[in-house]
Amino acid sequence: MTSQPKDSSQAFPWHSRYPEVGTGPLPIEPLLSQSDFEKQRDHVFKKCWLHVGRVDSIPKRGDYFVAQVDIAKASIIIVRQPDGGIGAFHNVCTHRGNKLVWNEKGRCAGFLACNFHGWVFDTKGNVANIPDIENFYDLDKASLGLKKVRVDVWEGFVFINLDAEGTQSLHDYLGEVVDRVAGFDFNRLPTHTHWRTKMRCNWRIIADAQLEGYHAPYLHARTLQDAFTGKENEHLHILDFETLGLHSVQSYPFNPDVKLKGVDELVSKYGTSMAQGLDTDSYELPSGLNASKAKNWQFDMFYIYPNFNLLLFRDSYLIHQYWPDAVDQSTWDVHLFQAKARTAAELFVQEQVKCFMREAATEDGGTHEHTQEAVESGAVKMIQLKDEEIGVRHSYVTLETMIAKAEAAQ
């Protein structure tokens, strides 16, 4: 028989640490409300710093990619500048509003040309050429450059901010996350795998699923088996949770008694599978990770508000990003970054990890859309959250607080 906790701090450790986030049920209505969706658009996604990609994807001058922020009806060109810096511009020609770049990524020889009437802009956004310019009336070329978007880079991650009047720097926005992640060598993990899917569900449904591990022993019973759970941690309780202002971090364990089966057992002969952890005494972590100093630490998951999860493992990192497209439509991106395989054995291990991630994401994805369908029925009005779902609760409180402050300031 399991002994009962002696006090509430043992029974509910995260509420004891953060009582301000509350314990009550939360309403489902914001997942369905067009009004709430528009508030999220105006007061969150048009105001916050948003992760849109990696600098590695545009290594050379003139390289660019296009970031779609559908909730804000924005298309943003991210381009490598002549001086090596990063520029960001609205993907809109200043002649008659045509979409300037139509492909998702590419390289230009220092200039971007509009397909409609041939207007040309350099990679700093300046107008470089206007066909038949003599036929325009008092045209002021200097005022017709591409409209700039605030852009900055942290640890190789590119962020944009659609608030042209905003003054908060990316560094200040990230706050404590900067120091906690410092020392993690992202550059040693260049091998990139990307999955993207359109989902018929509210973006918060994806976010909620990725901000807790409670579902893992049940939804992922086939893929995870007992990789994270065991006799000592049957329901996958996290090792640690901390709020970092708008953001948060939670630490996840592995099961030291896991019994590897099938391909996972084979992979363990050549490397580390996703179903297998590694005692932290055997390698050095950056000081900001694994705050609890647990020996069975598997990864830290940083939630960077409002829609970016960064999971840092010993030998890889993973991104979950969920973009609102409409109140009941979302885009879900999953990115896996690994080291460059040096041998066939290492490549085999990495391919198995990719399969593992794909299968787990497929299990999640089906549940996201089933949840949307179910909540639309109106049968349930509130969601119930336990203490271990503190990441979900904190994200809701943060979202509601930001919107309330913005409305009060109007």
C-alpha cells in the first residue's frame, strides 16, 4: 500500500510552490470563442516575440525563408544581410500590395523582385529598381522600401515581433530562460528533421497536450512503454517545475529500471534510444539544466510563451511549435535536431529516434482533433487539472493575465 503524503506540500508540491495559479477547474469556452481568439491575436501574437526558425537555415548572404503568422495575417521574409546580420520584412510589395516572395525559402543575388510588375528590392528592404519609373507621379523611392519587422537572434533561434511600436528587447522578453539555457551547445546538433501538419483544433489544445506528461503512460503506452514510468513513478510525475516569468521549465525523468524490448534493445547496443536515459554522472550538463540534480534526468522542457516548447536532451533537442490559424484550425511543427552521424551504427540509432518521434506525434495528433470534436459538443464546460498539470495551468493564467492587462490599458 502506498503511504499518504504527510502534508499538502508533499501531496501538491507545485501548487504549494505557486499558489497564485489556483486549483479550480478552467473554462472550455476560450477554446471555442471567436472573441477570445481575436483577443489572443491582438494582445498576444501581435505583441510578443515569436520564434520562426534557425539562423542555420540561411547561412549565406541572400538566403531567405518566409514565416507565415496566419493569426496575424502576416507573411514575413527573413533574409541574411550583406553584413551577415538578419533582416525581416513584411512580404508585401509597396507598389500595389502583391505578395513579394511566393516560395517558402530560397536564395537571391542580393535582390528580391516582385513577379507582378517587376519592382526590385535589395536585401535591406530598399527599392532598387522600378520599371518605367518616369511614368509615376512624384514617386518618393526612399519611402517605398519594404516594411521592416523587428527581428533578433538568441542561441541561433530567430525571433520576430510584429509590434512596430514595441520596445522590449528579445533578451529582456526571455528573461531567466537565457541563463538557464546558457552553455547548451546547439551548434553540435546540425542534423534537422521537420514534421508539419495542419490540425482541426484550437492551438491551445496542442499546447495543453505538450505541457504535461500525465498522458504519456496511457496515450503513448505503445511507443513509450515504460521508458518514463515504473514502480517508483507510475503516473510520470515530473522532477521539477519552475515559472520563469511568462515562461516555464519542467524536468522529466527516465525510468532507470526500464526493460528495453525489440528495436530499442537493439539500438541500445549502438547508442541511446528515446526510450533509454543515461545517468547524469556520466556527462556534464550546463549548470542551468536539471535544477533538481536528479540522476534519472531525461530532459528539460522550456515553454517560451506563447507557442514554443524547447526540449533539451543530452544528445539532441526537440521543438514543438503550435500556430493558431483560426479558432478551430492550427499548424503544428515538430523539429528534431541531432548530431551528424559518423558511422552506420549512429545513423541507425538516429533513424530509430525519428521513427519513435513520428509515432508519438501521430498518437498526439489524433487526440488533438478528437478533443476539438468533443469540446465542440458542449457536453463538458470545464477542464479539470491536477497538480502535475501545473504547466498547463500556468500557461492559461499567463495568457489570461496578459489579455486582461492589455484590455485594462485601452
